[in-house]
Amino acid sequence: MASVFIYHVVGDLTVGKPEMTEFYETETVEAAIRAIGESTECGIPVWRRKPLVGIENSEMRQQRFVGILNSLDIVSFLAKSECLEDQEKAMKTPVSEVVVPNGSLLRQVDPGTRLIDALDMMKQGVRRLLVHKSVVWKGMSKRFSVIYNGKWLKNNENPNSSSNSLTTNPNRPSTSSTTTVRDKFCCLSREDILRFIIGCLGALAPLPLSSIYYLGAINPNFSSIEASVPAIEATHIPPGDPSAIAVVEPALDGQHKIIGEISASKLWKCDYLAAAWALANLSAGQFVMGVEDNMTPRSLAEYAVNSTAGDNNIVNGVGSTRPRKFSSRSIGFTPSSPGFSINRGLSFGASRSMYRGRSAPLTCKLTSSLAAVMAQMLSHRASHVWVTEEESDDVLVGVVGYADILVAVTKQPAAMNPSNRSSEAFTTDTQS
């Protein structure tokens, strides 16, 4: 295992992280939309309120955690018929009615927890780490690690000291070097972990330059729907990791070409009400590729709203009201050229090349390096990258998400490259 994951501790990643403010399940969907816009990984942890009396321990705090609410969850909720009929009421709905309960997505850890242990938690499904917020963090992280220079630490003093006094908890950081504030925490996401890893690529050689296919980082078990089916069908697919559904078009050889995606990443900072209407009324292909602004009022007869604020009367394309027009821009997509229109009836495959920008799915090749995929995800603030065949830009073969990358970067370099024995030597030394 690369020494960078053993020498470093979780507390190293909390430097500069703001204090976490709990988002309670009694808050409204409207408040959640604002909070998600400022979040990482397109989602926010949701909590039950603290007890009014008594001191809360870590176990009680863990039990208060409800789950993680993301943008796709909210758009799926707003796309329900009763929510579309009364959007104001839907926006005031408590998030407890929207969030999917899953207490295993968050784990509270000590700042002195080894990074390798945190990676193991995330590989098993944990998506957030709750860490005590430290006011002062002095010295090198090696001082707080279980292992220093290949040997088990036996004291809380300086590693260069001759003292060999035993410590009861080697995972616990030195009280003389860090001051922990009670009940103040910061929240680390998998994106934070990935940003740290990409800054240590040299220590992980040769893994970063290896292809994702060679590392086995491609997940072939992804969710997808065909472009011709209603987009609302995406809400019937069980939530997965990543929270994304590929929109595909079948090819003659039985393969599938990706034309877009319905995901939390794409809906992160969109117009949620416009996206909800589109999800409920358009096909999957129309949803991901966008609709032009120059639609006739008749084509929007069932969804025309008064341009005057506060007037929500539905009209039939006539009168003094102006129809609201849905486009790729209205839900956050920015196609670079004119594209698909409801009235034109163009085939999805014929118009695929006209759609780029945010509406285009983020893709890579089978031979793409792990470092390139990591950089791609971070630069686009995406939770995943779709993998296509080397010979074709559109034929979908799998997806790479955070969990897949964490598994890949913790592989033994020595096992993959027999000429590199440093990792094996380090492991042997620590066990002796």
C-alpha cells in the first residue's frame, strides 16, 4: 500500500474546511435547493434535531443522521403530478418526505484516523466523514499516524524522542498538538478525498498513468434507459452510486450509444421546477438534449403560464398570456448550437452531433489513464465519468465513479509492476 495513505490522517484533510451546519429534516424543499447549490457531490446530509437536554455522544449523533438528499431526488419529487399541480405547496414540503433514509452513508471519525482506514470506509459505501473541527493543528501528520517510518508509534511525543512510553490509543492525536472544539465538526466528502489524492500522484506511481481498463476501475453495472421512453421512468430506477442514469439509443449490433444522462450532477444548479416539468412531460431523449425556445404556443398548450408574476392560470395558447418555454438552458444545459425540437421530430442519432456543452455526457475511453479521469471529474465537479469504446465516441461500456477510483488507487503497485518493490518492502517492514 502506498505510504501516503498510512502516514496521513483524516485531520490533514480538514485544514481550511468550514464548520458544518446541520440541515434538519424539518427544513423545506426550497431551503434544500439553496443548500444543495453550495454543496459538494450535489447533495447534503440531512439530520434529525438534537435532543433538548443531555450531552450528545458520537453514537447518538450517528443515530440522528437520516440520509443524503441530492438534486435528482428533489427533481424526481417535484415531477410528481400532485407537485406540478401545486408547486408552491411542493416547495414548502419538509425534506423528511423526500430524502431516502440511509444511515450508513455517513460515519463519524476521529481526526487521527489513518487515511487508509477512511478509504476503506468509503469503499464500503460511506460517502461522508464527520470529523471533529480542530482550532489548532500543528506539526506533521506523521506525528499523529499509527505508523511512522515503518514502525508502530508507541508514544504521543515527538517521533524523534527516545521515550518509549506506551499509549492506550495510537489513533488518538496528541493533545499537545491539536485542540478539538466540542460539538464543532466539518464534513469530508469523497470529492475532498479525491482532491487530496490527485495532489499525491507521484507517491502512487505507477497507478495514475495506468489505464482504467487495466486497473479494473470500470463498472459495467450502470443504470440506463432508452431515449424514446418517458423521462419519468428514470425516477422508477432504484438509487445507485453514482446517482446517474444513462440515456442511450440502441444500435444495430445490439450495443447502446449514450446521448446524455439524467443525474444529480447535471441537475445540481438547474431550474428545479422547469426540470421537474420536463421530467414529467418529455421523453428521456428530449429531456437530456433540450428543446428549442421557438416552439409554438400550441405545442405548449398544457404548460403555459402567465408572464405576469403571481398569475398561474393555464391557457390554451390564446389570449394575453405568454407561454413559458422550456429549453436546455432553462434546466441548466447550455448546448452550443440549435438542436432538437419537439415539432421537428428529428431522430436522436441524427442530432446527437449538434449537442455539446453541459448537455453532453462526460465521457472517457477504455485506455484513458486513471489520473486523466480523476482530473476530468474534479474539473467538471462530476461524481462519475461514462466510459466508451476506443473505436467509438458513443458506444457505452461502463462508468467510473468515486468508489471505483478509491478501489483503484489502493491497489498494490508492487503486485502490478514486479519491478517496483518499494511498496512490498514497506509492508514487510511494518509487519516486522
